[in-house]
Amino acid sequence: MTAKEHEYWVYIMASLSGTLYTGITGAFFTRVMQHKSGEIEGFSRQYKCNRLVYYERFEDVRMAIAREKQIKRWRSVKEDSFD
């Protein structure tokens, strides 16, 4: 008998106006449905980020966290270039 592999997901949700939310989870389908129904308090609910636009799967949580940080840095660099 083998142990169930761990899965971690980095995902991006978007609003109709283009606002993006990047997150990480170990329960991908549950988390996406929470965003879609507005259950997640804070930024994603405030800006209605309820459309899944991107996701990646990882077996190592450290790799998933690194990827999430990379995506968030990339967005910040892009936003700074428009100033």
C-alpha cells in the first residue's frame, strides 16, 4: 500500500474587470468553488475574483510557494513598469 501523494496548487483567479488574485492550496477544487461562491473573505471577495484563469500542480509545497512568490513578483514588476 502506498501513501497518497501530496498535491499543492498555485492558481490565479480573475475578476471580470481584470483584477488578479494569486493563491496556493492543497485542496484545489474546494478552493476554486469557495472563490466562485464568494466564501473567501478579503481581497478576492472584495474585487470579485471568481474566474479561474490559470493553475499549476506541484508535489512539493516549497516549490509551490516559490512559484506563487515568483508570479507575485512578476506582477509587481509589470505594474511598476507602468508608473
